[in-house]
Amino acid sequence: MHILLTRPLEDCSEMILKFKSLGHQVSHLPLLNMEKINYEEINFSDYGGIIFTSANAVKYLDNNKLNKNINCFCVGNVTEKKARSAGFQNTIAAEGNVLNLKELILQNYMSKDRPLLYISGEIISTDLDQQLIDEGYSVKRIINYKVNHNEKFNENFIKELKVNIPDIVYVYSQNSASSFLNFIKIYQTENIWMNTNLMCIGEKTSSILNEIKWKKIFLFNPGEEEFLLYKI
């Protein structure tokens, strides 16, 4: 099968190698790039736990003064892996879903007298901090990166893509979906995806691309990419 991956290369390089080892053709169309944002200095000792809803939030956090044994709550396995590679020891991960992460925190963080530190990007799909505040927690949100949409793509790549349309496309966020829809319209490819299976994280992501006619749309959690190949 021909598979199109849309994440930045550092986030999908292992998956590219994995799919190629299984005999698939893999194309890479990075729709977004991340940029670090300067943020206020953090007194980490004020917090009893830290929350990450993306691996990028871990990547762009200056954590040299942070006790790596702090309770570390991650939205999914990919984010947890990134946190562990950054030295965090006491990690716990949800199944790639922010609502599941909220329940995980409610069940495992009882120290409401100690604030939680929530590290995230500029745009979030769910106001996790406010939901936890409504549950009686004290939460400080720090924004440490922003998402930029790629607008220039290799013309030869586009020509090859039009000739050999992917069987599967993986889209990981609402931002990516918006960028992909823009890409489709700029290059006037609205009518060539009818035999392509669209794989999206969450209904909000897939809804952005509903105006395009796909063979089928699947919803998935990070880590299920290979499993989805056998559902087609």
C-alpha cells in the first residue's frame, strides 16, 4: 500500500522505517512545523505534578531545574516516551485522549493542595486546565510552543503524488487537518481522494476534512497506526 504521513519528520521517522520494512510505499508531507515560545521562568518546586498533552510540550520545556521524580501525566504513549527520554521517572499515560487524561489525573493525583503545572502549545483542542480547576484543582498553564502551517511544498513531489494517490493518509490534529484541506484546495486535488482511506485522531479532526470525498474515514489513537492497516 501507499501510505502518506503528515507529521514533522522527527515525529514519524520511526513509523516511516516501520512501514517500509513491512513492504509499503511511504510518502511524507509535513503539514506543520513547531516553534518554541519564550515563557516566564517557572519555580518548579511550587508544583506537585506536571501535565503534557503533546511530545512537543516536553521537547520545548527547559527542565534542568525540575525534579524528574515529579508526578508526570502524559496524554499518550508517544508523549510518555518523550518525557522518559527527557529524564522523567514517574510517568503515567492515558490512551491518546485528553478526556482520558483528565480521568487519569482525577484518579491518581490526590494532592489538591499542591498545584499542577500544565505545559502545552498555543492552541489546544480541550481546555483541560479549566476542567481540572472546576474539579477543585489548582492548575497553572504554560504555553511553550506554537504551530506554523507549511505553505510551500516541492512541486515534483506534488506531481508524483497526483500520479500515485496514497491508499492511506494519517492526520493527527485539527491543525493538521486544516492545513491538509488548504493543501488539497491550493493544488486543486479535491476529486482525487475517492480511493483513499483517511485516518484521523478524533472526530473534530475528521470533521474538518468531511467535505472531501474519501473511500472511508477511520478514527484512531496514537500507537494504532499499524493495526489500522489490517482493517482495510
